[in-house]
Amino acid sequence: MCTQDDEQQGDSILKARTAGTSVKVFTNTPADYRQLVALLESIKRPFFTYQLKEDRMDQRVIRGLPREMSVNDIKEDLVSQGIADAEVQQMTSRTTKKPLPLFLVKTKMPEKLAEIQRLAMLTVSFERKKKSSEPSQCYRCQRYGHTQRNCRLAERCVKCGEDHNSTSCSLPAPPTGHRNAKCCLCGEGHPANYKGCSKAPKKAASAPKAVPTTNRTSYAQKVKKPMSTSAPAAATATGTTAQKQHGDDRLLAMMQAIITRLDALEAKMQDKH
């Protein structure tokens, strides 16, 4: 949480707000974000975060390869064709969990990927991966809203709810594990990834379809409308320019202030219990 002085100055390089028993911290630049993550890791502070847009990898589904194709062979072929950062995994059926003749490739070079037409001497196609309608759930801490890639919270087992990695749990996997399972989110007798869990996010009701209209705007009418300016973009650019004037010392001091207030908040919550 920002100090009062920083809030009054109006050019705070960090912003924070409480969210239950946690504190959400917002940074203005990728450099500040990386410094904050490094600081929290250095002091071993539990936290989770979201991936920077510039660090996200494009995801494409490869069609045209046999189910038995080796993931390593696909990756080697992609690397030989210029996709040096390729990450490949085979997709599985949601119902049967059996492998499919579909492979997911992640890369920061989607333009280069679009030029590839053949893999392992076979003609292939690349399709953009459809976004899942299911809410994201972390395989590390089992909480919803983020993924394990950027999670530094304590591990919790999806099956028994104890503080250990799910793969090292001796409890059988569902459905045989349902009998002795315990959810670390709600405490009930089911795995933490059970869709009927009371703590699982509820799907929002789908918006009604728009009624088609016959009213059309002519081209002459469109060109008469003034172009709108992007105020948020201008505000962001101004903030970024001002951000460069702040030194690392001030940034670290504000980070430490946020952590101090978080410690005080946690102590207060423990006293209540």
C-alpha cells in the first residue's frame, strides 16, 4: 500500500489496495514489475502475479500430424525451421484423457510460425488456440484466477488438501480418490478441482444476442465523424515519462512500505482469530 505522502503527490510509482487478507500491488512499468517480483522472491514472501504481455507466448494448435508423433521430434523440426523458442506438448481429450492427434506449440515468433507448411515431411496447419471458457486454476496452490507459472504461494494438494505437491500425494486420483479427498478451498470431501465446489467461480450468464437492425450508416456519414482521441493511452504515456525520473531507491522504499503494512494487516487478522 502506498504511503500517504506518495498518494498526495499524485505521481506514485506504485499503487496498492487491500483485497481481503491480501494486498494487490500495481506497477507502472515492466521494469518496476520485475524489481518488485525480485524483491518479493529475495525475502521469500508468498505471492502470485500475472505474466507481462511482452512475456506471453503465442499458442497455436498443430493439425495434420499423427497421434504417435514424438513431441521432441516436432520441437527439433520447428527449431531447424527458425522457431528457436518452441515449446510443444500433445493435447488430450477432456473426457477420456487420451492423447489426440493435436499438438500445442507456444512461441514468441507467430509470424515465423505462419510461414511453416510442413513438419516431418507432412503438410500441417496452425490454428490459434481457442480460449477456454473455464476459469483458470493454479495447479500449485489450487486457487482460482492465476496459473502455476507465476505462483509463489505455498503448495497445496489438489486431492487431500495438505501442504505438498499433488504429484507426491499417495491418495489415488479421482474418481477412486473422491472417497478420502479433501478440498483445500472449502474443506469438503472432494478434490479442489471439483467443478461443483462452493468456492469455484460461477459462470456468468450469457448476454442475450443483439437484435439485428436494418439501420445502416453511409460512408459519407462515417467520414464526417471526428476521430476520437485515446485519453487512457495519453495518460499512460505521461505516467511512463514521469516514471523514468524516479530512482530505484524510492521504488524499493515504497515496496518495503507495502510489505510492512501487509505484515501489520496479517498480524491484525491473526489477533481477531
